[in-house]
Amino acid sequence: MLTDAVNTLPVVKIIAHDRADTYDLLAAEEPLEIRVEFGTQGQREVRNIAVTMRTPGNDAELARGFLFTEGVVKNTSDIASIQHCFIACAENKENVVQVIFKEGITPELKNAERNFYTTSSCGVCGKGSISAIRSSVSYTLGNDHNCISASTLYKLTDILNSHQEVFAETGGLHASALFTTDGKLLLVREDVGRHNALDKLIGAAVELGMVPLTEHVLLLSGRASFELVQKAAMAGINIIAAIGAPSTLAVQMAEEFSITLIGFLRNQRFNIYTGPHRILTSVKL
């Protein structure tokens, strides 16, 4: 099903020695500006917090998840509403989401001390310091009894693939999915940016009152970067499985917060980088 997340564009297709003019479906990528409005009646202030390149759709979830995982808002009940609007620019139309806080509530803007310009591939670029990110995590992980079997892990990628609607049309999106430990898919979100897909997912979970997600499993369609592990930690996630590879900093972050981190989950195999005690196998680890 075609949505704003998919664009149809003309292409020239070459197959062997044949050439043909045709059309291709591509994942849309557009800027989203996230603003916050706060203060008291008659003294409201608006701040531009971030500009991120994302796939249109689930923008309110993206804004909510972004502010939550970056520590700008600790309690999302402080948010009165999230309004979506369009600003006509000279050369293009830029999407804007304004997060309106309840009267008297001030967001934690000190956690936004860096210039929050992000791209679809890097949500941590320009971060003032790694220690500032680590200090924002609210949940203490490691004292849980969460676990998942290897046989269940093997099934997750096929389940995710069957629910990636836009990826099936374009082949150009990342996905984040939330599962129960017995393999039931609860939520899935797609975006051109890995961190956007996860922010949308966590934003949806926050809105549904599911956080902290200490009894769930996060599946990432690509690699596991530091920023994704950090965002998962902010939501209380303690089992992360990625189809791709983790970075060294992602492994260090997972180790620090007692998160089980799995990489290369495909073709009936995977690597456990941290927290092997949460993975049940027939082979002694």
C-alpha cells in the first residue's frame, strides 16, 4: 500500500544488454523539525530542539520517543499535546512537530546542550560528551529475570520481514521491532534512519504505557550502534538483537548497563557480545 513514506520516481533500468524506461518505488526522506513549547499562561516559550531526516509517518511518536530517549522529558504525562503542522518554504515544504508541555512544566533543556542536528544515519553526531548520555539513563538494568531461547530468536527475523510493508515496496528502510520473549510481535516501526525507527517505536510504547520495557526484546534490522543501545537503555530494554554487527562502543554501553547484546542474527546463528545469561540454548554457554 502506497503512503507518504513511498515515492514513485522514473528510472532507467539496465538488465544485461537491455535498457528500459520504467518507474521505481523509493522510501521518502524529508526533514522534520521538532520544537518544544513550555511556560506559564501568557509567558510561553518555543525552542527548536532538533532537525532530523526521516520517513514521513508516525511523526508524533518520533518526537515523543526522541525527547524521551534524549532525556529532555522524563515523564511524558507532562506533555499536553503534540501538534503537526506544515511550513511553506521558498524552495520546499518542511514538516514541523511542536511538542506542547503542560502549564508550569519545563523540559530538561540542559540535556539538549548539544546542537540537536541529526541525520538519518547518525543521531549522536555533535553530542557534547558520552558521559552526558550515560548519565541520562533512568532505569537500573541487570536485576531482572528476562530471558529468551535461541529457537525463538531464530524466528524473529522472519516475523519482522513479513511486517515491513514499506521495506517490501522500496528495499530502503530500517526497522525496529518489539517482541515478547515467546516471540510475539508487539510493535514495529520503519524509517530511513535507524535511530528514527527506534524513537518511533519507543514513542509508541511510551504512549501505550508500556515503559519500562524490561520484559521485552528489541530487534534491529541493521547494525547496533552506540546511540541505539543508549536509546534502548533509556526505555529499560535489556535484550537487544541486531541482524547486523554491533560497534565497539555499543558493546561497551551494553556491558555497562547489563544489557544482553546480540549481533548477526540470521541463518540460524548469532553472536552474543554481552549478557549471555539471558539466552537459553541447548548448548552450555
